[in-house]
Amino acid sequence: MSKSDLLERPRSESAAGAVGTVVSYIRDGMREGWLVPGQRLIEPDLIARLGVSRGTVREALTRLQGEGLVEFERFRGARIRILSRKAVIELNQIRAVLEGLGARLAAERIDEKAMAVLRAAHPPFQEALHDYTAYNKALHNTIVRLSGNDSLAPAIAATLRETFRLQFDKTLSTRESRLRSYAEHTGIVEAILKGDAKGAERRMIAHINSSTEAIMQAPEHFFSK
């Protein structure tokens, strides 16, 4: 989004909209690979590029820090958060258990209404491929929601799932990776629809472990020492 686009917006548009613009810009940069783990986020550069105030940039960076996407270094400002390989593996181990639980609970309480919701969240592959990142996020969130456990979503967020999705989207976005992911999703969905709680849990854990293995193939600069 250009600076002129922002300047032409109505004055009535809230400051929250400007904060959202900065957040989206950084998220897009992480997803598309032109902002990489460890890269510094220079406030004057963001202000000049996006045509927003210093306060807006700082609020956006603070929000992203809360989401685990950005970290602040003393005397150096903000940078894209960078994790060690060990931390990535450990966080995904926790996530696998939590999302496995979500799939098991969803299978245990599945009914006709929930079946319709789950099927809608898992369209044919070619349709999902139009925006696979959005599809993937929506399906996982749907399963967590269908679990009926309101504490699961914040617990999963604490494992930095969103950070991994953005930072490693390039690594996980090959057609081969998406075919594998979609096939694993299909197995999870089928198990939930059948009410196979143990099978749904097992398949979800295997799916997240498979994603972790793919993330480990990312270049060294994605990880801290």
C-alpha cells in the first residue's frame, strides 16, 4: 500500500485502521519472505513507507510483540522474532499435543451441525489451493472451535503457531508440501466425521510432526544459534 493511498483516506478512519495497515505490512513481509527472522524493523523507514505516525508504528510493533512475531532488543529496537531449531521443535511438540486434544474432543462431540461446519472448512484441493494459507488456518481453527474447549485456542496461540505459519510459509508452500498437508487434513477430517477420537488425535499429532520436519528444512538464517 502506497503512502498516497493512506493520505487519501477519510479523516474519520480510526487510528486502529492505520495500526492494522502496519501490522498487515509486516505480516505480508514475513509471509512473502522479504522480512526474515532476525531482521530489524526500522521505525523511520516504516513511517516513511506507510505514511503513518511514530505512535502508530510503535503500537503496531507492540501488538506484534504480543503475538510473538516481533521482539525488542535493548538499544536496538524491534526485529522479527528469531527462534532456535530446538525452540521450534519444543513449541511444536506442545502444539501437537494441544491440537491433537482438540481433534479428539471434536470427534467425541461431533453432530450433524458440526459435520456441516467441518466439511465446509475442508473444500476440494483445487479450491483450497486458491489461498492455501487461509484455508489451513481456517481448518485448524474450526477443529479447535468444534472441540468445545474454550481454553485451547489461547493455549495453542502461546506455542507461536502464527509465527511459524508466517515465517515458514515459503518452506511449506510448494505444491508437494501442500498435497501432503491436504492429504493429512483429509485423514483428520474423516476421522472426526466418523467419531474416531483416537484416530483423529493420532492423525493430528502426526500432521504437526510432519510440518515440523518440513520447517527444519528451512535455511540456517531462519534460526538463532
